[in-house]
Amino acid sequence: MAGPTAVGKTELSLRFAESRGLTILSADSRQCYRMMDVGTAKVSTSDRERVPHRNIDILDPGEPDSAAAYARRSTAWEAELGAPAFHVGGSTLHLQSVVWPLNELPEADAANQAEIADVERREGPEGVLKRLRAVDPSYAAAMQGYNRQRAIRALDVWMRTGKPFSSFHRQDGFTVPGDVRIVVLTASKDELVRRIHARVDAMMREGFVEEVERLLKNGVPPEAQSMRTVGYRELIPVLQGAARLSDAVEAIRTATRQYAKRQLTWFRRWQGAVWLERDTVGDAVLLTRFETAILHANP
């Protein structure tokens, strides 16, 4: 089950997995981190008791992670479970990597990444994007804006191999294989915006600022991969006295809407995925439609 942030994947996936006795593999690039609960909308402890999950709370916030690492972990989990794997999330490359494996990528090079980060400090994001466009214009265009982690990784790969990062991705398209079902849960633009704003407001009430403060006090560096997440990165300047909370909240809303738009654009590349809009139906009908889509062959 794929879908943009805040669309309601968690509750629907819980109901389906519970009814089928499945374990959920969380295809989320941030819920894998311990101590990052509010800002990632992490599935609750009680819901994890209700339905087993994998890829939750397995890394410290200072550790790096990647889609390729998630794919390797998923392979091991699937073998262990011995049942159909049920991946749920919105992290596009995580989901894509388990359906259409990436070609073998070199390990990250800390020196290269530090050099690129120095370019970012001197010239800003545009300096990094300028270099990426020069060596891998197709990947830079597909990024649709500045994604720090992906831009730095793409340049790192080019510096190590002399090959564009995009050349390591599949060149034969993204048609859903016959033994895979992908359902993209979605909503109308107005409904998705409403849900995004409601989620951001709920996060603030539930202690998002305090969560970011605890992470910083526990020694997690602001530049850590985990802290470059929407919400965390906007709240760090507030705690440093460099921004107002009201401005940060509005920036989180804007960044989350932009992220949802990028997710939807990415999901449209998957030929054969079934799209399921939630706006006009109740929860029971939505579950029935999801079951029909996920348990039957793709059109």
C-alpha cells in the first residue's frame, strides 16, 4: 500500500493486516528511527501490539539509512515470515526498491559527501543542484526541487564511479510484475490538504517541539540524515532562537504539501498500480475496495 503523507494509510493497513494475520513492513524512511515518534506519525505501541510491524525503531537517529538497505532488510524479513509481504508506506524509493531492485550501488563515501556538503554551505542548495544538473540532468529533473539527501548521494555516486546516478536505476520502465499488487491510496487535493494541515496541528499539540528538543539534547546532530526530515528541519531553528514557531508551523505545512505532490508524481510512474480514492466512501467500503484491489490481479 502506497500513498501520499497523511492520506490515512496507517489505519486502513492495520485493519487489513489484522483481518489477514499479516505483518506490516513499514516502507517509511523515518519511522525506522528511535525517539522520532511524533514527527514521523509513527504507528503507536498499542497498534504494534495489535498488528506486528517491522522496520520500526531499529536505528538510532544518528545512523544513516537507504532504500537499498531497506530492500536488504525486507528480503530477510520476508524469508523469516514465510508469508506474503505487506509493505506499507510513502517513501517512494523504499517501495520501489523492493519491487524493482536497484542495480548495485557503491557504498557511500564520507569524504565525497563532506565535500558536497561544503559546496552547499558555500553556495546553497542551488550550487549542489548546478553540479548535479551538469553530470546527471535526468535525475536532477526528476527530483523536482532540492532533496538534500538524494542530491548529495547522486553526486557521491558520480564522484566514485564516473557514472550518473540515474544509470543505476532500471531502464526498462516500472510495470508492476504479475506477482505483485500495488494499491495507491489517494484523496482529492482539497481533502489531502485538509488532512495534512490537521496532522501538522495534531503533531504540534502532541509535543513535536519537545521531541526535537530531546533529540538535540541527546546529541543528535542537526545535520543528521534523520533530522533533515520535514518538520524536524523547520523546528531546529526555532529551538536555536533563529525562527518563530508560527513561521515554522506554516513552513511545515507548505513543505508537507509539496512532499505529497512529489510522492503522487512518483507513484504515477508505476504502470499497473491501482489507485483508490478515499473521499466519497466510508471506512468499511474503503476496506472492501482495498481488499478487492490487493487480492485480485492488476488490470
